[in-house]
Amino acid sequence: MIRLNEIKLPLDHSEEAIAEAICKKLELKPHELLEYTIFKRSFDARKKRNIFLVYVVDIKTYKDKSLLKRFRRDPHVIETPDMAYKMVGHAPEGCEERPIVIGMGPCGMFAGLMLARMGFRPIILERGKQVDERTKDTFAFWKKRGKFNPESNAQFGEGGAGTFSDGKLYSQVRDRQHYKRKVLEEFVEAGSNPEILYIAKPHIGTFKLVGVVKKIRATIESLGGEIRFQSKVKTVEIEDRKVKGVTLENGDFIPSTHVVMAMGHSARDTFEMLFDQGVYIEPKPFSIGFRIEHPQPLIDECRYGEFAGNKTLGAADYKLVHHCKNGRSVYSFCMCPGGLVIGAASEPGMVVTNGMSQYSRNERNANAGIVVGITPEEDYPEHPLAGIELQRKIESKAFELGGGDYSAPGQLVGDFLSGRSSEELGKVKPSYAPGVKLTDLSEVLPDFAIEAIREALPAFDKKIKGFAMDEAMLTGVETRTSSPIRIKRGKDYQSINTQGLYPAGEGAGYAGGILSAGIDGVKVAEAIALNILQES
């Protein structure tokens, strides 16, 4: 097959226009084009008056070889690469070793899925509940119909933190082995819209993710894997720096010499347990800040001009960064078009925000984290786990400012920039659940962070007119941008000082989102398979 790049068409093009453009480019007659599939679709919105779609297509003709020869100097015409994922091996007959995967977020889910597909019958341990029960607990908390459950919330439970998010499936991970494609194909097989295979910025949406997660669980179980919910690991048992298994809080011991640590970035007690066990952990940078909300039509108009509201373009997003005079950088994080700001706490007496969107992205507000980068060298140098304590300090202060009932502290942008407490809401109604209490957000973050965000918002307004509008809404706090630690591993994906322990995913410091976490899960599963096969 032939891959043809850079086919540019108007937003309202007909279905036949793609085939016509292919034939025109390759000088083919219509009957000579046997078939085509869309590999990627993006759009170019650099000129608001002339936004167009850009396609990459794979085509099949009667004369592929001659066409490749004729267009050999054209970088937009190449042979279609082999995109098929290839298993590294299969469990040997009679294999008794059953790898343990701790965590059923995207990383643990894909590690378990791939180990199951290779015949290793993994045991997946998830401290939270199945996704349906978890959803009931989480929504009840948001709507103030239920108490906060530290083991069943927006962070913990089947599907991980990504379940209550925008469901973004794009990342900046460099992928030469087609891992991205494999993860996306598994999502499609589990019920995701096939368009995630080719649109430039795919997303699934919260409600659709729930169904997808359940189908992946069913696949793992059908292949011999076992998933145990409400099974919190108390201790990873280590002898002579080698893993022997895990002990659960209920006292059960499960033996295994291959344990995947795929807990998310909020498993603070697990980090502490591993540190106490002597597993090498180092601090890493992360970011802190607030969620900001604007009317979605304002963002659409600024990004798309007269094409705002176009169904193909959908709700507009943005990505912003500003380097401040005090040496800090402020950037937008986890932007959710047409979404909601949600309560994402995982410990009692703390307030944390995150963003969530449904597949339709049709809520009235756009929201994003506006966060400041911090580093262990400059901001929490005391201890490898000091970043966790900084997070807790900020989140506890937010809980206090919010009134102590899990409402979040909030402030209008105009008041924040002027240094005065907000007294009443403007046109932008905050979407955060369980609720917002107006206050002065400068009390919740370090002075350098407040200074940096106050400098960045007017700078962002120059890029998106209205970004610093007085009535835009800030809600605090955003502290879970990434893990504050890294459980360092070697080239074999094992902990550098604990044999058989496989740190993986976002919590261990090796991913940043659903797609990259899923990719890491696949790679760790491969590493375990190869290790077991070498030992057998």
C-alpha cells in the first residue's frame, strides 16, 4: 500500500473529495484506486478565514510499485509502514508464575491485558471498587448526597484517574514500535469510536470510558486473568532485594516474583510503604495552580473565528505557556473543552480540582489548569517524599478556605489580578462540584506561584482575547498534574535496587496521561514476559 500525506480539503468537503484528491495527486483514473483508509485527520487553523482539514491516507491500487518508483522523490508519497503490533512471546506450557499488577488505571489495565493476551494469567489488585460502584460513590460525593470515600473517588477505583477526565488519547511520546496504535486499537475493540484511530486529538469522554473499561476487564478475565477489587496492598514483600509477593490489608499473602507497581500519582501511602521498604525513590518536578473557566463560545471565537461552532472542528481547545520574570513558567494543563471542573480529592480534609468532559463536549464552560512548574531542588529539597507533603499542605489549605465541606475556594480573575477577595459571581458560573466558596486564592499557593500566575494571565490574554476577562473563574487547587516522585527503573523496567519490582505508569513517574500510561503498561508487560521466558 501507499501512504499519501498532506491532502488538504475544505471543512465542508464532500465524501468523494478525498478519492478525487488522491487521484489528482497520483494522476490516477477513478477505477485505478481500489481502496483507501484514513490514517490521520487534523486541521490547520493558523488562518481563521481559511481553516482546512489535512489528511494522511493509505491507498491501494493496481500499480503500487510503479507509483512508488515514479514519486520516489516526493516526501509525501511513501510505502505504508507495517503498523501491526507483534507479541514478544507467549507463556510456556505449564507456567506457574502469575505476575501481580497493582492498580487498575490505564497502565495497570494495559499491563494486565497484554500479560493476559500472552497467556500469563495476571492477578490485578485494585484498592478501589468496580467502575459502576465507583461512579455512584464519586457522583454522590460531588452532588453532596454521599460522604467522601478515600478508597472510591475520582482518583481510586477501576479505570484510574483517567476515567473522570476528558479521556484524551494523545501524547508527545515518541513511538517507533507502534505502541500508540496498539493501545488505540484495544480501545476501539472495547467499544470506543473508531475515529480515535485517525483524528489528531482523539478523546473518549467520561461516560464512554466507563463502558470501555468494563469491556477490557471482561477480556482480561476471559483470557485467564484475575481482578480483585477493594484489595489494598499493605506490603510488597522483599527479601535480599528481591520481590517475593504482596500482603494485602486483610492479611492475605499472594506470591509472585514479578510485581508491577502501576498505582496512580495519588497513591501516597503506597509510595511511603515502598520507601520504608528501601525501594529507591527520588523526587521529581510537578506543577501547582488553579482551574480557570471561560465561556466555551469565547474560546471557539478566538480560535476559529467565523468557523466557530463548526461540527467538524467541535469545541476549541488551547495550549498556552508563559515564562515569567521570576524564573517560573506558567502553562495550561489538561484543557477540557465544553467540560466541568470536578472534585478530585483522594484523602480526607483536602480539596483538589481536575477537569472532565463528556464525548460531546457541550457544557457551557471551557476549563483548564493554569499551573506553575516547581522543582525538588528549589521548592521541596528536604526529603524524597517532600513533594507529597507540599501537596498535602496546599490541599489542606484549600479545604479550609473552601469552608471545610469539600467546597473549593474560588475567585474571579479580575479580583485575583487586583488582589482583592471576590464577593459575588459574574457571568461565568463555576461548574465545580461539590461547590465553590468565594475567597482570596492568594492565600493557598506560595507567593512565587501567585506572582507568576498574575503575570501570565494578561500575557495569555494577548494570545486569546478575553482570557483575562474580569468574570472568568478561578477554582483551587490543581496539585495532581503529575507524580511528585519517580521510582527509578533500569533498561529492563525493573527497580534499580529491587529485582522483580516493575515501577510503571504515571504514579511511578513514567507517564502523563491515558495514552502514555497505556503504552508504558504494554512495555512493562513485554519486559515481564521476556524475563519469564529467559528464566524458563
